[in-house]
Amino acid sequence: MSLRVRDFPDRGFVVWFALTAGIVVWIIHLTAFAAIVTFVHTNGYFWLFNAGNALAVIVTVIATVLCWVMLRSTDADEEDGTPAGRIRFLAEFGLLVNAINLLLIALEGSYVYIIRTGR
């Protein structure tokens, strides 16, 4: 399958998803875990933490792969000022942002296993 810049959109939902999904998922992950910790502690639904971690990681990895596809779809230079250059810049920026958010999700999710509820 050959994906070139003329086939890949240079704006729209796909590009926005690739760039912002990691940030949005991390914020939801952080907020949801803070909101349900008492519920999990009193009712014993520890699996909610596992499901939340898995879902956040999966969505962020999908966004990262999409940024990788964007990067591989063009060989233009970022400084060209063309749609192909813009896609390259956004893809590199998205890879960095999603990698940072994946790290944050993993670190935040690890607290669930280190600090058990009820201690």
C-alpha cells in the first residue's frame, strides 16, 4: 500500500486526532482515575484501573502510528511551506507529543500497582 501526501489529508479530523488524541486521553485518564478511586476502594472494582490503563495506551498508540504514517507519507522538507512540508512537521510534532503522553500514562498507571487502594 502506497500512501502519498496527495492521498493523506493535510487537515481535518485525522490530523487533529493524530496530534491531540494522546493529550486528551491522558487528561481523561488522570481525571477518571482521580474520580473513581473511592468507588474502586469501597466496591473492589480494581479491574477499572486495568481497563482504563489499557484503553489509554491503545488510543495513544493508535495516534502515534497515525503520526508515523503521516511522516512516512512525505519526503518533503518542513521548511518548504507546502502541504507536504506541513504534514511532515505535524507528524514529527505528533510523534513527540504522543510519546510524552504515553510516558505520562504509563507512569500514572503504574501508581495503581505500587500504591494499592485501602493502604
